[in-house]
Amino acid sequence: MTEEEFKILFPAQGQDIEFIEDAVERVGDDELGTLMRNVWKRRLAKRDVSGIHGTLFYELLWKKKYYPNKRDEDIAR
């Protein structure tokens, strides 16, 4: 994912968690679909990645209560 794409998907300063439903609502289905199709075309094997900087949850809105600030480090316990 390019830095520009990352900023679209994770727009808030320090944000590293996003829920697909929130991204669709914010960006729009068509634009997000285009972004994600481009990302998937550049897919890498996990072993070849030197860092994972964000997590995108699909159909897991029930987890939202654990991430009130959409930051992994701020997880509500």
C-alpha cells in the first residue's frame, strides 16, 4: 500500500485500525473499491513484508468497542 493509499484508509493521526464499513461510509464504495483493487494487485507474501502498519477489519464491527480511538495501542480492555 502506498503512503497515499494508507492515508485514505487510515486518515487520523496515529490511526492503525480501521473497519471496512467505516471506510466505505467515509470514502465511498466506488473509490474504496478502486483503492483496494489496486492494493491487491501488488499483494506481497507476509514473509516479504518488513512492517505491518495497520489492520483493516472486515465484518467485525463487534470489535469496535475494543478500539475506541482506532489505535492498536489504545485497545480497551
